[in-house]
Amino acid sequence: MRKLSILFCLALATACARDPMPGDGGKLTVDLGGIVPTKAITGATSGEKKVNSLMLYVFDSNGMLDIAHSCTSAEIQAKQAVMAVKTGKKTIYALANYRGDALNAANAKATVAELEQVPVILGDNRTDGLLMTASATATVASGTGGSATLGLTRQVARVALGSVTNKLPGPYGTIRVLRAFLCNVVGNQNVAGTATASVWYNQNATSDNVAGHVIGTAGNAAQEASLTYAELNEDVSLNTAHAFSNKFFYAFPNARTNPNNGFSATFTPTATVLMVVVQVKGVPYYYPVALTGKLERNKDYQVDLTIIGLGNTEDQPFNKIEKANLAASVQVSDWTSGTTYTETI
């Protein structure tokens, strides 16, 4: 992953943001260096690594805002910003690629608690710049200053479609992988990443949780389609595999581990599901892969499928798939460290 390390150094020179009183503080130099490539399983897109905007917040020991700083494009490019702060214990927050208005004004949020509770939605993420946050504490002393290092992490999890292998009985021949999308996607969060899931997108593989409104059919579009939906249209011959490149989907964390059990008019949240739609002899079949190991922020989930038998039909796409028809493995890695483990479904 692209890890952004932010080194806070306090010098004796005067501040450019505001002039401190003698003995009251000094210049806070923010080093935005330390960027490294992602260590996720399947690499990273340029958008996943991009910092388009960066807000810095410094709070005092009482959790009150000392200063907020919106980095200029020049500062982001130069990987350095300069602020003036008072002495004492500090909590420092960094917020990258935030698109809302609530945090733009320097005094919009007066306390740490207020900042942490600012709501965000899945659509605040873009494929050309994902929402990222970081926080740390530091003590700034008069004359000697202080420092802290922050590593930005993404608020979303990434689900990658790795490969699809065609192991159907011989008479079925070549299949066509039509599309894939995430179902039961958590759509709400806050800056701290502690919000309870209360908004759900693509419920039960439908656009509006109405039976028959299956995503990808008759104009039924996925919600937040740029993050949750992909057209694929790839043929896979019998006894071969097709590896998909950069087919990524994004969702907020989902702690639920209960698998999908079919459509319900009264929506019940379950584990997030990657739905893969495969055409066999001209008929679309649905293969849902429930991510039942929990979906966590800043982690990468690569899903590899082996199609063994016919999947769910379009009238009941969200039914639990039988293991006799689908073998799926989910390889999970930390987006930052690259630490990996595998879940077999």
C-alpha cells in the first residue's frame, strides 16, 4: 500500500500560519514524506495511492482545537506544510481526500470528539482518491518542539475479483463472466471509523430491495456503482481460468459474519457479498460469495472462484450457494503491511 508518514517537527522559527507568543509555541513543520507502494495482494490503482487534498488538525490536552490547516496543492506536492501551535500535549489528526464542507473552515469542529463524529458516506470515496485518516499524539515543548508520525489508512475495505475457473461438466463448454458487484454494502461511517452500520446499499442483490429488481437487469443500477459494480464480459473456456486485473470494489467495514439466505422483503443485514454473474448456454447464473470473515477497513480481499455447477437463477439470485456448485477462496491481506491469510468458503 501507499503508506503516508507525516513527521511533525517543531522549530524555533516564526510560524507562517499565525505568530506564537514568546514561550507559547513555535513552528510546526509537517513532513509529508515516507510514501511507499501498497502491499495489497493485487497491487494498487493510481487512485488508491493518490492524495488530492489533506486537512491537518491539532488539538490540545483538553481535546480543543489548536489549529486546523488545509494543505495547498503546493504543500502536498512538496510533501511539507508549516503551522504554528501552542506548547503542550497534542492530538494530531490527518484527513485525506475528504469532500464534504463541514471540515473546510478552520474552526468548524472545536473538539476531537466533534471531529471524530463527522459523518461520511461511501460516496465520499472516489476511485481517483479514497478517503484516508490518521491520528497520533505528541508533546510539544517550548524551544525543543515535538514530533509525531502518522500513517494514513483507508476507511474502506477493498474486494478484488482475482480469477474465475470453469470446471463445469463438459457439455456446458465456454462460459461468459458477465458482471460482478457487491451486495449488502455498509454505506455510512464517521471520521473515527466507529459508527454503527445503519445505511445499506445493494440490499439482497437488488437496487431497492424489491424482488425482481436484480442489479444489472432492466435498468436496475447498483448504488454507488463506481465503487460496487463492474461490467466484465469475459469468456472462460472449459477447464481454464481467467485472471481479472484491477477489478476492485470498495465498502465500509462490516462486522457481520452471517451468510446470505435469500431475498427478504424486510431487509436483514448480513455479511457483505461479492456477486458474480456467469452466463451458461445463454442463461445468467448467480454465484454469491459471502465475506463471512468480517470486512475490515484498510484490508484487501481477493476472491478466486471455481465454477463447478449451475448457480442461482435470476428469480432467486441471493440464495446461499451450494458448495457442490462453487468453490471459493478469499485471500486477505493488510493494505499496509501485506500480512496475508486465506479463508476458504
